[in-house]
Amino acid sequence: MGESFSRRPPELPIFQFCKKTNSWVSIKRSKKEPGNVVSQITVVTYNVCFESDFFDQRCEQIFQLLQCQKVDIVCLQEVVPNFLEKLKKEPWVQDYYYLSNDRIDPTLSLYGSILLTTIPPKALRRWQLPSTMGRDCLEAEFIINNQTFSFATIHLESLDYPQKRKEQLISVSHILLSFPSAVILGDFNFDSSQDYSHLETKRDMIRRGMPIDQVESMLLSGELKENDILKSHPNLSEYSDVWSESGLVPPTEKGYTYDSEKNKMIRGYERVRYDRILLRSKYWEPKAISLIGDQAVPPCKVGGAVVFPSDHFGLIMTLEIKNQNNQNSQI
């Protein structure tokens, strides 16, 4: 499967705000630049929801969340053109961030993935994935502490398409194969503890009148298959699922990023951990991970309605360097 990804796509422009022209302009980075020296990186992944309901209020809340967190690398999915235009006008974005996009072409897609970063990337690339929904992988390559470190933002195929998601994940793993450190993050559209068929069974039980707590306590028959791709494929087995495998979060915290019991923007039962951060590195380790956007927008801003910034909750992770001595030479 890696053959189709042996040739890299053209590098994308990187955008920076120019106060002189009051506009976002594309910049070129010198290949001779030494890169960045840092000991800690904060990262966010967040599906911001393309729906138009309470759009302005939700955008305002999301922007406040990101500004307060002072994140180094922000990866957003389901970004519509109007969201990006609002984001580009935010003073804190103009002052501190590079952008992967200055526009989203609505004739090509209803929405897309974008990246904001305070660390200037060496390169940006957008890889087309095997997809019937136009899904792709936005890859940002950085030189950090004299080594390459790549971050791949994904929004995998939705609904009951496990085979397509498997193909997409394997494709992404091939894209990142040559990097000594890599992160895959975004909306994976499958859960770590149940397959789509299990979710459908739970929904049917609830429709028949079974209480939700009773449904969730049942052990459903059928082998869990989809999540196994993360351990069964040699390229993906090297990655650690930071939420469940870093030891930073108690097992009792399920980490549902799509939770119909809490987030009333979701219609119908669905409690799943769709959004993930996977890490592969000998040199960096996670020090913290938590949900963001899991509190409602203040009722005064939405006429008393219960509205969340998105139908998804996001994830924020802190990475720290393991050992400065390991970073002396690029591999």
C-alpha cells in the first residue's frame, strides 16, 4: 500500500500575518535554518463542527479556549470557510501563529482540516487518502532540537466504513515512516472499546426501552476488530495511544470525545472516543492530556439554550523532551 505514497506531494505555502499590508501572506523558509530548540510542546486536536447552529457563539468560545491555552500546535477538523475567515481576524492568531491555509475552497469540499503553529514548520503537505468522502492528511514537518518531527492531522471516513479507515490509517503510517518522531491526531471516527456494530446494537436496545446505564454495563457479543489495526499493523503498532496508554489518565476516565449524555448537540445515543492522539518517539514523552471544550457556552450568550462549542470535545496534550543528550544529532 505504501507505493502510492512514495512520491511526496508539492509543499504547501505557509501563511503569516503581515501588519504592514494587514493581510495573510505566504512565506518561504530557508532550508538552511537550524530549526527550533524547545523542551516542551503543547498540542491540540479539535473537530470544531461544521454545523451552522449558534455558529458565531461557538466560534467565539472555541477561540477563547485556544487563546487561553497558548497552544504551540493546533490541529482543527471540519473547518468551514466562515470559521477560517473569523479565525484569521483574531489578533492573537495574527500575532503568534503561522497558518496552513488562507482559504478553504467550498467548491472542493464542505469543510477541511487546518493547522496553526507558533513553531515555523519546515514543510506542509496535504496527502490524498483512499476515500469516498474526500478525506486527506495534512502533514506538518518541523525541525525541533535538530531532528525532524512530523504531525499528521486526519479526519477519517465516517460511519460504518471500517475497511476504508483501515486503509487510510495504513496510508498515514507510510507517510510518516521516515520520521524519527511522529504524531497522528484528529477525528479517527472509531472507538477504542467498541465497533460500529456494537454502537448500533446499543442504540437498538435503547429504542426498545432499556435504560442507558443498563445498556452500557452489558458485555456485547462479537469480537472487537477495528481498533486492533493499531496493534496488528507493524507501522502502527509503534504508536502509543496517549489517552489510554501513557498512564496519565485513570482507566475510569473513558475519554469520550463524542458524548450524547453530556453534549446535547448530539442527536441520539453515541458515547465514543473518536478523537485520538497517537505518538511514536524515542525522544519525546507525554506529560499531560485532557479534554477541552467539554463545558457549555455560557447560557447568556445563546439565549438560555444548552450549547457546546462543538459536538466533539477536543484533546490537549503536553509533550516534554526525554533527554537533551539524545537530541544532539538528526537521525
